[in-house]
Amino acid sequence: MITAAIEPGFPAWRKKARELLRQGVRPEEVDWCDVTQTASLLMEDTAIYAAAPAQDIKVPPDFLSLAASVCAHTDERRFAILYRLLHRLTLGGQRHLLAMPHDPDTRQCQVWAKAVSRDIHKMHAFVRFRLIGTSVAGREQFVAWFEPSYRIVRLASPFFEKRFAGMDWSILTPDECAHWDGSDLTFSPGVSKGDVPDADAHDDLWRTYYRSIFNPARLKIQAMQSEMPQKYWKNLPEAQIIHELITGSSGKVTQMIATPERPVKPMPDNAYLKSLHQQRSEKSEPGSA
């Protein structure tokens, strides 16, 4: 039995899986371990490597993207099941396995990948940056705290790199942190929430914006909680006013219904707009081309 003790991420799993696969090591001969979750420092037994010569393996591209998502999950079975799926796809000759959603290994990996994808979407939606200063180069520096369900920082960060390229920012999480300085995206170990700066004026801007887009007539509490689960509320500045907005929604709706309809404003005295209106009227007349 080989003990494959790796860091909990796709690069480490990929490197070890490639090594094992080239030597023809079967899935049942590997005990996968997350080094961050085990206190034992078992030495890897490499005697079995001599059982088969190294092989050049072609891996389907779709599998690599699936594996990157699965490795970001936290289920302790993920590395073993992922390697078994890889072995079946390559040395096992089951080339079309990823197109078979009824297969237990394929289905399980797709379920994990879907959960990770959903977590990435929530991170994109609920990260809130706070201004902490300005760099020597004159670039604003921002920081955000987020608590993802899975280890998704590396998968989610390219979105922020592209969208907020003009400012320096750091996204801090318990597992890993991402940093952008305008040219390089780097990562560092996770931190505690106590390392995050306190609220700033941007929090008030978020609350003002949230108030402005809140429509009490379209309030659906269950749908809102489904899209914005309460576990994220503690880190969202606008969450402080959600209860207030919900409580006052019925009164706001009553007020909206009771408000008389505003009269239609006359068309502006503008020659260009009048010509467009005339063209539209002519096209709507019977017999017009």
C-alpha cells in the first residue's frame, strides 16, 4: 500500500496522480491523505513502483477541469475517487466515462464539482472590498474577508483580477488568501477574521445602494434567502438593513398602491423625436409598407 500524503489542492494531486499512473499503480493500492488533516507523517512505500514501467498517458481535457473543481472540495474521499476515475479513463480503457452520468464515480465527482461551482458563484457575488489606503504608486488598496465552504480561492480569483485590475486588493479567507498588485496574482496562507480591518465608509455606500434597488412589491423572502444564504450575512454590510427592509415592506407596498398614478408627460418639443414618432405612426397605418 502506498501512502500518498499531499497538500489539499489540484497541483499537488495532479503531480502525485501522474506519477502513480505512469507506474501503473492501481487505485486500491493507494491511501490518499491530506497533510493538513492528518497528524501522522507516514513514509511513502515506493516498492510497488517497480511492478510496472513508466507509461505515457493521455488524459481527456474535460477531466482536468473536473479534477480542479473536485480537488477544491473538502470531502476526504475526493482524492481517492478522482484517482480511480482517472485510472478507469486511461489505463482502464473507459474513454467515454465522463459522458456516463449514471456511473457512480462520474456522478460523485460531478456532484462535488457542482457544489464547488456554486460556492465560487457565491464568492463572486458576496465579496465586499474595503478601502484601507493608497499605495506609493497612487493605486487604491482594498481588502475583503470571505468564508467559502470549500477551498476555492485559486479558482475564484481570476474573476476579481479581471474585474478589479485597476486597484490593489487582497481577499482573505481562513484557508488561503489572494493578492493582486496590478501585475501579479499571488497567494498566501489563510488568516483569521481578526486580521481584517474594520468597516469603512464604503459599507455605508453598499447599504445606500441596496436600499435604492430594494423593491418591496417583489419581495420573496425564501427566494432571497436561497440566493443569499444567511451564513453570508455576517460579512455583508447591507445585511444589517435586511430585517428593516423586510419589516417595512408591507407598509411600502400599501403606500405604493395608494399613490395616484402620475400623468403622462407630454412629448418633448424636439424635432428629431417628432420625426421618429411620425415614422412610427406611418408604419403602423393600414396599407403601409
